[in-house]
Amino acid sequence: MSFSLFHIKRGVIKRLLFIPLLVAGIILIGQGSYINIKAAVAQILLAKAWQETVETGLKSKAWPWADTFPVATIQIPGKSDGRVIALDGSSGEALAFAPGHLHNTAQPGQTGTAIYAAHRDTHFAFLEQTRKDDIIVITDRFGKTHKYQIDQMRIAPWDQSGINIHTGGKRIALVTCWPFGATTPGPLRYIVEGRYLGQNSITEAKLHRSF
């Protein structure tokens, strides 16, 4: 009898121990879903501000209290579901909603390296699928479209990126955390770099006005 009670008690204890683990798992899944939902909703809200930006050339905030504004769109045809809108700056608040263009780095099409950073599990998740020679398409806030071709991909410590922001050429770097799929921050970064190919003569603003 005591033997059976021992097994019953042990089974109850196991179930009681399992409950906190289950709750913790649900919370983590919920947090991950919340981050993805927030990122997706932010891009919808930013779309209107972006359209106003390319039509007027002025800085348009997606919401009144925002301390940043859309400055570009980023797309790698065939690798991403669509263009993602990038914000000015790379503060934690900005990166929670979209990729960020790092201050003091080149603008698209300018000499130097234009650097954009984003989270690996949301806006830059598609970088895992990129390959050498893929094309990166950047549209600036004046509606001009710039193309870069990927020529380097590497993993490096966050403080040893190897990116030269003062390069004599025109380059781009897309930066996110490594490895993909991880749930905790780490010191490594995945860096995709490309060389400038040129600018389209027809701007996005002109395309909007032609329809």
C-alpha cells in the first residue's frame, strides 16, 4: 500500500513541476508571437508614412510620438516576401518596429558604406536565404531606387565587423544577430555586404503619380 502511495505522490509531484514549465513555455511563445505581430503591424502603419515621404520628399512620422521616420525600403527580390521599410537610426525602439539606418553612415548611392541593422527573427530573417551575387534594392526617401550586388557574407563579433564606413567606393551592409533561430542575444553578427550597381532613372514618386 505504501509503495502505491509513493508512486502516486511522485506522479503528482511530477505533474506539479511540469505546470510551471508549461506556463513558461506558453509565455515565451506568446512573447515571440507578440514581437512578430508588432513588427508586422508597424510595417503597415509605416507604409502610409512612407508613401507620403516619397510623394513629398519630407520626413513623415508613422505616429505622432515617434522619434524616428522612414528613410528607405529594402528588398532582395526572390528572398524576401516584399519590401521592408527602414527607419532613421538604430535605437532599440526603432529596431523594435523596423530595420534602422545607422547614423553617420552613407546614404544610398553615396560614397562610403550605408549600414542597415535589424532583428534576425523579424525584418532581416530573410538574410538567412541570401547568396552571393543576389541583388539588394534600396529605395531612398526621395523615391530613387539603388541597386547593390552582394559580394561578401560573413559572421563576425559585434565589435569586429570589418565594415569600412569610409570606403572610397559605394557599398551597403545589412547586419543582424547570429545564429538565426536563436532566442537569446549573443556577440556574433551576420553581415551581408554589396557593391553599388547604379540608380534607376525612374523614381518611385514618379511611378505613384503615373497611375
